[in-house]
Amino acid sequence: MMSKNIDWSSLGFGYVQTDKRFVSNYKNGAWDDGVLTEDATVNLSECAGVLQYAQTCFEGLKAYTTEKGQIVIFRPDLNASRMADSCKRLEMPVYPEDKWVDAVVKTVEANIDWVPPYGSGATLYIRPYMFGSNPVIGVKPADEYQFRVFCTPVGPYFKGGAKPIVIRVSDYDRAAPHGTGHIKAGLNYAMSLYPIVDAHNQGFAENMYLDAATRTKVEETGGANFIFVTKDGTLVTPKSDSILPSITRRSLMVVAEKYLGMKVEHREVYFDEVKDFAECGLCGTAAVISPVGKINDHGKEICFPSGMEEMGPYTKKLYDALTGIQMGRIEAPEGWIKVI
Ligand code: PLP
Ligand code: COI
């Protein structure tokens, strides 16, 4: 293996075209075998279902180089099953979960030189996605679909990496009760673009969305779940039917309890409680764990005691344990690591 000549440590979270991607087409009720191709361009009908009615969903996971030099992926089976849930909710055909994981593995193998080295601060982000590809003009599901997997080396999602960020409470909603907030539909992200551009213009890194029905409970941000730590070291993380079931968050709940001996509460979290927490962070594949230093609620600031300089002590322990498992420094729970 010959790593590409890239300054890995200066990478942000952006797209870099890599060598190969996996493409499979669904037609007449069946998926074809799929191929790896060098062609990074998608050719579509002007009336493709995805272009008219946004029939598309995606996933995000990462490949890591471990301390021992192996290349591994973190819990791809959970991404496969979450994408199956997304497809069902969007009337799209499921790509069989075992084949889904195979396609991800094949894509990483075909781009092995693009996996950032251990300790570089970068990782290989993998983006599987599916969309309705044949012409659709009446509002209905497409008959034909394309499933693709590409990968791109990435650095930190938030500028500054591990430095605490400042976020704001959003006046916009991310997801309706009984809507699509629990799946990874492109449409959820389209409607978050206006609020995120506005947040950035006002100097905030992200939006904290509250539940749309009552505006009293914490949901998530545009691209990550919340974790909070109480003053006595309990991990508290919001439970809601309208947030994405983050694989990072589900993993952190296990890590907190089994590796760090912390108490874990997965429950509804009222915004009124937030001021009493000692630490706050955002967790996700892209975000990893990004500490939140301040939350701006319409001019009123909630400042966490952990401050604006570094992660709070529990957040740091969670971060070190999670990334330690992903990078092979700490033994992972059974089935969490797929070696390429
Ligand atoms: N919430 C949203 C809205 C996301 O887009 C993501 C990213 O995938 C997450 C949470 C975190 O999920 P995961 O940890 O599975 O990457
Ligand atoms: C991920 O963490 O994989 C996501 O899809 C989040 C997105 C905001 C990049």
C-alpha cells in the first residue's frame, strides 16, 4: 500500500475525488451485481425521481488506520440496517444488508491508498447513498434506483477540531412529530440549510433544534446527536422519535457504562435542564465528539463550566475511549470492528 501524497493534517471536512466508487442499479424489481467504476459522474434523466421529489437517502461511516496499521470500519452493520429503515420509510428498495457491507468494504479496498495514516488526524469518510433514477412526474415512488458508495479523506467537521464550539437554539424545526427525523433522508438536510447558513452568518457553529410540537425538549443538531454530562458524572442523552438514532451515540452509551463506569440516562431532556449540566457535546460520525462551550438562547447564554478552551473531563474520557476503540488502542466490544 502506498499512501497518497496528501497533507492529511490540513484536511477539513470536504470532498476529494478518490479512485473508485461502487455502483449498483435496481430495475424490474431487482438489484444488479454492482461494479466498481472510475466514473465519478452520475448521468440522470432530467425527470429522475430524486431531482423532482427528493427520493434519496444516505449513510456516513468511516475507515480508520489502527495503531497496528490495519484498516478497519466501525460498526457498518448498523449503518446498513439504518439505511434499510430509511429506504422503507421513503418507499425505496432495500439494498440487502450483507451486500451493503460488502459494497462498503469493496469501495474501501479499491481506495486503500486514500485511507489516512494512523495519527494523522484524518480518516476516510464513506458515503453510501441511494436515489430514484427513472423519470417520475406524478408524485409517486420511482421504479428504478441507483445505490452508490464513494469515499473521501476528511479532517475535523468543525474548524478547530477539539475546541469547544458555540451553538444557538434554532427558531426553525428540523423534523415534525411522526415525520422523517429518525431516518437519514436527504430532505431533512435540505430543510436545515437555511437555518445553518443563518447560524453561520450569526457566528454560531450549529443549531440546537427543539421538539417541533412543544419547543421544550432538546432534539439534536443538523448533523449530530447531543450528549450531556451532569455534575456528578452521569451521561444524559436525548430520546426522541424524531431524531436520527446516532451510531456514535449508541456506542458512547455502551462505552460510558461498560468502559468508564458512568451512569447513563437515555431519556427526554427538557431545555430547562440544560443550564444545570456540567458538559455538553455533539456526537456523530463526522462530528466524532465536538464539545459545546456555550449555547445561545435568543441572546441569553448558557455557559458550561468546562469553558471555551478544552473539552470537559468526562467528554475527554468518552472521546479518548471511543477513538481508542476505533483506532485499535483499546479492545472493542465484540462485533464493533470490521477489519478490511
Ligand atoms: N444526527 C444527524 C441529523 C446526523 O446527520 C448524524 C450523522 O450521521 C448523526 C446524528 C450522527 O449519527 P452517527 O453517529 O450514526 O453518524
Ligand atoms: C455523518 O456524521 O456521517 C453525517 O452524515 C453528518 C453530516 C452532517 C456530515
